Amino acid sequence: MSDIEETPKGGRPLKFQSVEELDSAIGQYFHSRDPHIIKTKTKVTKADGSFYWVDDEILTEAKPKTMTGLARALKVHRTTLINYKDRPEFFDSIDRALAECEEYAEEQLFIGRSQGAAFVLKNNYGWSDSKEVNNTHRSVAEIIDELDRQVELANGRDNVAEEAGKELERLEQERLQTTEG
């Protein structure tokens, strides 16, 4: 093997030469997105209008964890970063990074930031809204047979109702004849 670094076919040399180097860079990015305590100065104004400065510490808010943000932090294009997944030695590193970004987006669904998170999950991670669809494939003949059965049932109900009405009329006539006679 020569001292010249291996260049992937059709492209530049890899930015990250080892899994450890990539994992370290990914870890730094995710750590930078977590809340941190930072030191700051706060201006305190006295009653007489003069002021003084006090040292203070504040907790920063968590920042979104995204693959685009990770790519920018690593100074590579998002597609380049995703393409690292195609190299067996980097697959697990990129897969874990994707999972962490997906987890972050999913968590947003539970804290009232669902619209953007839903978009990201659907477009970047293959999520979808599920709808139950009855996709029974029936032939036209089967559909016509079913409609015919329904029409026959409806006609049968009409005939039964008509016959019941006639029978009630007959019974009423008999009752009237019996009362008159």
C-alpha cells in the first residue's frame, strides 16, 4: 500500500479518515446542542442611577439536533454526510446520528412543536400519517350482484309492509262487522 491516501472513486478524499474521528466530531456537535451553564455579567442599577456589574450564570436552552446542522458543524454537505452511511466502517456512526436527530424531532411532538417536527419526520425519516383504507378489489359483476341483493331485500320489505297493511285492514273490517251485527 502506498503513502498516498485512498481517494474514493469519482470524488475527493474523505474528510474523516477514521470512525473515531467522525464519532468525536459528531459527539462534539450533539454536546454543543445540549443546555449549558454560561457565565455572564449582569448590570445592576442602584436607586441613585449609578450601576455596577455582577457575575452571573445562566442555563442556555437546548438547540435543535438536525442532520443539516451536524453537516454544517462538520463542514460537509448534508448529502456527503449521509453518503458516509454507504461506507461500512461509518455506517453505525451515521445511523446513530440519524437516530439521535430523529429522536429529537419526535420529542418535539410531545412539547407542542409538532408542525415542524412532523414535517421533518415525514420527509427525512419515512414517517407517515396512517389511515385505514378498505381496499377490497371487487369486480363490477360482484358490485352489481350486491346491489341487486340490496334491491331485492328492499322490495321484500316493501311487500311485507304492504301485506301487513292489507291484513290490518281486513281485521279492522271484521271487527267493524262484528260490532255492527
